[in-house]
Amino acid sequence: MTEEINMSKKYQPTEVEAGRYERWLEKDLFKPSEDPNAEPYSIVIPPPNVTGRLHLGHAWDTTLQDMIIRQKRMQGFDTLWLPGMDHAGIATQAKVEEKLSQEGISRYDLGREKFLEKVWDWKEEYASNIRDQWAKVGISVDYSRERFTLDEGLNDAVKKVFVDLYNKGLIYRGEYIINWDPKAQTALSDIEVDHKDVNGAFYHMKYALTDGSGEVEIATTRPETMLGDTGVAVHPEDDRYKDLIGKTLTLPLVGRELPIIADEYVEMEFGTGVVKITPAHDPNDFEIGNRHNLERINVMNNDGSMNDLAGEYSGMDRFEARKAIVKDLKEQGYLIKVEEMVHSVGHSERTGVVVEPRLSTQWFVKMDPLSEQAINNQDTENKVNFVPERFEKTFHNWMGNLHDWVISRQLWWGHRIPAWYHNETGEMYVGETEPEDSENWTQDNDVLDTWFSSALWPFSTMGWPNTESEDFKRYFPTSTLVTGYDIIFFWVSRMIFQSLEFTEERPFENVLIHGLIRDEQGRKMSKSLGNGIDPMEVIDKYGADALRWFLSNGSAPGQDVRFSYEKMDASWNFINKIWNASRYVIMNLEDFSLEDMNLNGKKSIADKWILARLNETIIQVTELFEKFEFGEAGRALYKFIWDDYCDWYIEMSKEILFNGSDEEKSSTRSILVHVLDQTLKLLHPVMPFVTEEIWENMPHQGESLVVADYPVANEAFDDQKSINNMDMLIDLIRSVRTIRAEVNRPLSKKIDILVRAKSDKEKVFLAENKSFIERFCNPETLTIDTTLDVPDEVKTAVISGAEIFLPLAGLVDVDEEIERLGKELEKWMQEIKRVEGKLSNQKFISNAPEKIVEEERNKQREYQDRYASVSDQLGKLKALKGE
């Protein structure tokens, strides 16, 4: 019956995946549909940074997107999945500078132009690596539309946005306290700062009144900034210091006179109630200084060393200066005490060094009107749907508490700020093109924050600002964005407010938020812990499909997932199960072809059941995909494939293929092929490689699963009666096998089986399908009737519609059986109480769909029947014991 096929006996992912991706690309299967009537569905990839290899988080992100786009493509949508990469200003420049430093070269040795050539070389190398990794994961993007955030077209979009915001008064240049990265020597936005608890100290010092009438105690965590003090503040209602307001103090080590001012910002209850004011080195002091017209003295260089205004400490690193200043304060009698403490200190997200708040002239975006517009939009039909919904609150909270966004970076790699300064007059010009007499102007040296260009990604990649671009008109706004919750602030929020401002549209209809991938202990993966996992190594060992299956089933939306090799083993085993089942089907087709396909022939109960269960699975998986509940969809697929198709239907098909009539065999082969075909199509978005490999070995139509029709339920196969009957048959077989195991009676040894059917209906059904019972239960004799003479010593089981008795004289411990039945009786009593509680709840009866209420009533009847049967058998055994 079987024939040789071109499928190895065991699933070999390396063989299955070799060359498959290239064949898909050669056929242009990932490009949008050419059907103008197809409904568009678009996704833009969150562009990875060109700084290194993709990690497991990227693999998760792209797998989810690929699953969505592959399903939509199969469903007939005009799908566009647009790929691209981000220039990642600070991160990429830091990598290239690090590489150059190993050669003893700095960017200043090369100059701006030559240095940028080196960075472009880096970009080309790492972009190529990323494409190779995308291919290995199997993502179905349209490479003909690939974009890069420094593309000429995207650069045009960036310049237009900058200039328009400037002309609207929403971009301005000013001197403010910003977060400064002394290693990268650039400004950082608030969200590029990681706050970490570190060991530090409060340094308590005394500042003497200039008139010699006394002194005050002041504490600071950053003694090096005291060199920039220009005032001291107290609360205006603090009785301790009212008389000092208007007097001056002498700054220790420096001798500068500091006015004592009154400001309500000072907390009387905190510390001594006296606060030193350093307007050039603290954001709050900057505001106080503005209110009281205090001088701003910046005592640090860009690299974090002390400058000439720091006097004798000039040239020292800031932390060396701290030690020297504390030493001098102590020696000169100004230091009162050092109070050790743990406090939160900002660190650069990019370089890891301690961030320095310092005065700097930078470019800013005025956020209030933009954030207000984005928040208000969430109350309209044009809102962005967050999945899970709880992340909308995260979005609201962040958008409602924004400082102005510092967008200038003191880098060479990035979008150059489109502002020029006249060489003689100092006049500033902002425009999308350089001034006509460009030789008389010098362009701003700074570049824009990476997130400024990334915020335009959904529409700039579609051709905007050319609003007549075909892609922009057809595919924007995009349909769904998939990203991790860790960049809601960085990226998602910025895309929303920029898109609303410049296109008056949301950038995407849905944003699917996933969590982080953690190790088995729940720790975040990091270089410092050495617990990172390279997805390419996982693919080399298990295959892309196994990794994709794990990633798609790992958690619910928004939740973190823990990676483990045990889970990868389970993923591989599942695919191997599918592989082996498929081999069985294909090897038993003989000369079967598509012309022989007949789903209307004579069907066994197993045939009817598997077609009905296929319908249920198609509906369930499709609905769950629509809600992005991929883990639940995976569980539904797993149950159908492993339990229903492999463990039951395929096993039952053997009875027909070996003993059935030609008509029955033809029908069963048709159903085996049809169900496998539909199952492979349901699985294809998750496991594209192995499903395509199997499908090509089957009788099929079409050039690829990539563009095959996605399954839809066939109403003709809906059959609740067959599902209920098959459930009874499966329960019967399982119950007999369970009893055999309990009494150590292997399946190879025949036993007598008595089945008491609840009514003639069940009796007829079980009698018609006794061949299945005989095949899976191996009875010596099989009796099926509505009335039976049951021996005293039996093992029993109660199923829906029947009772099963296995006469096992000498093998049954009556006491143990009484104990077991007692526990079972208690179980059914609890089930009856639970369902009666539900049905007595008027709220449930009124609000639940009628179908659900009826299901509960059916359960109530079934549980009561089972309780009665168990109670009856328990009574008989107790009577046997004389109880």
C-alpha cells in the first residue's frame, strides 16, 4: 500500500529550509497583489539598528509580523510588508569610533567627510548581515521597497518636518539644562537615560555669611558642581532663615559672594532647608536661576573634565575633582560630615556613563500642543488601538508628562540640522535647501536625534512628503505595528504625534505590543549576565520553524516570555510529529491524485468528526489571529493536529485503509489529504518552511502556500452530532485503556468488555462502530446493550451516553475500587453543584448567549446521569462487601 517518497524518515530542518527562501524571492511571492480590488493591508518593520546582529527580541518581533502578513496574503489582501533599517546615530557612531580607536585613529583625524565614509561602509556590511538573518527567519518582506532612515527620500521628509515645525514655532533653539553624555559628547533626551541605584553620599558643608555673622549648613551629592554656585535659596516662610534673605554667603574654596534668595521650590522639611543653586548644572536650579536672574556658570568641558572656570581643578575629570574638592573642604574646615547613601543616578542608555545635567544650547521640540493632539485623538474614530488595551494608559501617562524634546545631537552620523548661520552677521536661516549664497553661510554642525527620523517611518517610507505617491495613497495609514513595550515612549508615541501633525491620520490602526524575552530564570538577557541567546544558533540546531513556533506560542500579548532549550525540544518534537503524520498520509496515497478527491463519498464516524473538528479549528484559529491571540491559536492548532488528527484520525484511518471497501478507502484518502492540506495552510504563517516542503510532496494546486487560499469553514461539514458521538467513542476507548493500565492488563491481552448504552440511539451507534472499539481495545468478547447482567467484580467507567464494565475477577481490589468510586462520586457532586450555581444565577441566564446556557443545562443532565451511574455501582460493591 505504501510507496517511497522524497521525505526523510525524521524531520531534518537544515534539509527542509535549504534554498527555500531564495526560491520564494525568485518567484516574487512577497510583493503586493496586482489585484486593484484587493483590500490593502500594510506593515512597516520596526527598523533594526545597523549596529550588530539581530537578537531574540528581533526574531520574536519579525515572526509575529510575518505571521500576520502571511495570513493576510493568503486571505486575499493586497499585502505590503516594508523592510528597512535605522542609522542609530549615537550607537553606530560609537561602534565605528571604537573600531577606529583600535587602529589608533579618531574621527577628528579623518575629518567629517572621511569619517562618514567609514560609517557608510559599516552600514553596508551590517545591513547585509541583517538581510541574511531575515532570510534565515523566513520573513516575507518586499525588498524592492527597502528603506534606510538616511535615504535621500527620508532625508527630504525629515527636513520638511523640521522646517515646518520651526515655522509653526514648535521647534526652537535655546540654552537649557540637558542630559549630557560625556563619553559620546552629545545631548540625550530624557528617555535615553537609564536611572540606576548607586552608592553615593550627601556631603554636608558650611557656607559662611559674608558679614561674619554666622554660617549655614548645605548638603550636596555633587560637590564638583559647587564651583558653579551662584546663589543659595531658602523657603520664604522658613522662620529659621527669614532674617538671612537678601544677605550673601561666601562660596568655600572659591570666595564668590552668593545672594541668599527666597523661593517656594525649597522644601523646609528636607535636609537643612538651605539649597545651593547651580543654574548651569541642575534643571531645577536652572528654573530658580531664571526666576531670580542668577548668573549661569558652566564649570565642565564636553568630555566631563573641569574647565578653566573651575580654577585650580581645571583639567581634572569630574569624579577626580570631586575627591580633590572634598579633601580640600575637609582640610580647610568646611566639611561637616559625609553621609553615605544609595541614590538613583542617570546613566547614558548608549554608552553607560553617568549622565551630566549641564547647560547647553540645543534644539528642542515644543511638546505640549503635539502631545495634547495625540491624547485627544484617542477619543476619536481615528484612534490607535493598543493590544493589549492596558498599554493605552501607558501611552496617555507618558504623553501627559512630557518635557520639551531635545532633538540635537553633537554627532556627525545622522540627519544634519537644516539651519545655517551667516558668517558675518550671525543671522540664522532654517530651510529645506541651503541659502543661495551658501559660501557665506555655515551649516549647524549638529545632527538630529535618531528618533526624530524614526518617528516619520510609517509615512516617510511610503513616499511622503509626496502625497501623490502610489504607496502613500494605497498603504497609509498602515494596518498594524508590532513592537515591544520597552519602546512605547521612544518610538510608538512619537510616530503617533508626528503622523497626526503632518498627515492628519494615525500612523497605524493597531499596535500589537509584545514583551521581552528573558532567560529561564526570568532575567532580562544582557551582555553583563552572559545569558544572551543568538537566534541564528537556535535556528542552526532546531530550524527556523521550531523557533517561530516557540516565539508565537510563548505568551499572551504584552507578556514576557522565557526562553529555554526544553521548549525548543518540544517545538521540534511537534514539527516532527507533523512530519511523520504527513509521511504516513503521502505514503498511503498510492496513485491518488486531485482528480480522485471526493469529500462527498461514504464516510465513517471518524471522517465526519475530523471534518467537523477541522471546521471548528479553522473558525477558532482565524478569530484568534484577528485578535492577535497567537498563543491561543497555537494551542488550538496543537490540539487539533496532535490529538485529533494524528492520535485519533490517522490511527482510525488505518482500520479503513486496511479493511474497508474501495469506496471507503477512496473517501478516507480524500479526507486525509484534504485535512492535511487545510492544516498545512493554517500552519503556514507560523511554520512556512516545513509546511511548504510537505505540501509540495502532496497532490496540490498552485505554485506555493505563500499565495494559496487560506482555509475557510465549509458549512456542509458542520456536524455536532458526529462530534458528540466521536467524543463518546474516544471516551470509551480511553476509559478501557485507563482501566487496563490500572490493573496491569496490557493491550496485547484480550479481556471481556461490557457496554451498557443509555438508550437505543447510543446502542446502535456503538454497535455500528464496534470495529474501532475492537481495534483499539482488543476485547475477548464485546457486549453492547441497554440492559446487562453485570458481574460483581468489575472495573467500571461512566462516560457520556454509556457505562463500561470490565469483568476482572481476581484482578480487582474491591476496597480500592470502592475508594476510587467514592472519589469519583464526590467529583460529580462538585460538578453538579458548580453548574447548578451557574444556572441559578439570574444574571448569567439573562446575559449569557442562549447557546452557552443550553450547554450548561446539557452538562447538568450529563453530570447527574454520571453521578447516578457511579452511585449505583458503588452501592453494588458495598453490598458485595456486606456494608
